[in-house]
Amino acid sequence: MLADPKVLSAVRRVNLEASLLALLVEGMNVHGADTLEVRIALGDNHAPADIDISYIADGVPVAGESL
């Protein structure tokens, strides 16, 4: 059952999502943020996809990253 490609794919996806969430929460802790804002722009033929992450403390942006 675990060797089923669909099961393996689902397990990998859950592990990736958990890892990403852990990194975002760690970033919040490092920057002392109480809010995390993530904006995702889907790419097209004229612009690539973009992910912007803002760490916000008491309503003020304290750090950000663009992936």
C-alpha cells in the first residue's frame, strides 16, 4: 500500500507543506512578527510567477522575502 505512487505522492506533498509551514513560522519568530502575509502572483507569458512574504508586527511590516 505505501509503495502505491499516489500514496507516496500524497506523503511527499504533506511533508513539503509541513516543512514550508515550519519555515514560515520560524521566520515569524525570528522577526518578532504576529502576522504573516503571503501574496502569490501566477505567472503568464509576460511575467514569471512570484511569491512575496511579509512579516508584520503590530501592523507594521518588519521584514519580507520574495521567492
